[in-house]
Amino acid sequence: MPSSHRKIMINRAPVLTLWAAVVAERLGLDRDEALTLGKALSGLAAHAKGVRLGIYEPTPETVGDQRRALQLGEEIHIDLMGRSIPAVHTKDGLRAVSHGKPITPASVERYLGSKFGEDLEEVRHAMTGLAHSLPAADLARQAFRLYEAFRPEVKTGTVGWGAEGELDLAKLASADRS
């Protein structure tokens, strides 16, 4: 079966992680910076959905911990796909922050490798093609809409939480025309 007609069974979180990383790289960040921002964005989106579904409930302690972790001048926010991602400058470059600590690019690559397996490079290539099919300014505005056009379909509500769905590479390749 030609690769453009393949369908991969996968959870939405790694798909969003990889897509956000590809978008960030297309918008000018280096690959390591982009990987950490993609992982952070996916985590923020998953947490927000978990709160909506009643899986997670924010607590005053959580908010307090987050505030204590912030130190003036150490953190900036980067807008990516409609979300504000906290990041810090490290000796290795810009890194997104999760739970007050910089995300390491190697941990994101391991995560993506464990989720996509042998399909990772093929999917990354397809996403890169989609990202380069638009001018960067248009991609910046439309990236989340594009993700919604090709993301795996899962059941709504708590039943679909963490479930795998089909990532259709043909749908991904044509998302800019949807």
C-alpha cells in the first residue's frame, strides 16, 4: 500500500506533539527547541481536556506550586498554535517548561519513538510537507485547524480519553485543502 494511503493507529497526544514541533520548526525554531514546545503544547491541551471531562480537577495547591516555581526573568511565553507555552533560556537554547523544569529534547524524541515506532520518520516527513505547503504566516494562523482536519478520530467524552484512532496519511497530506 502506498505510504500516502496508510493509516496508523495512534493516540492523539503524540500526533499533536509531533505536529506542534514541526510547526514550531517551520516558524524558525531549531529542532530541539521545537520538540520541547510541541511536548508542552500537547501536555497543556491534554490537561485542559482532562479538566473539561472531569478527569483532572485544578486545586489551589497546584496553582500555588506553579506560582512558586516562577522566578522573575527566567521564563518567557511563546505563542504556538493558539497557546502560550512557558519556556526558559538554557545553556543549550530555548526549552519549554513543564512542572517548573525544562523539557529535554531527548525525552521528547524517546516519547515520539515509543508511540510512532517505525512510522515516526514517515509521519514527520508528511507533516513537514504539510507545514511547508503554506507560507509561514498562514501556517502560524492555521496550524491548529490543520491538526483538527487530520488528527485521529476517537470517541467523544471520557470513553475517547487516551484511546487510539486512525491517523490517515492521505488525510494529513491533503489537510491544507480541507
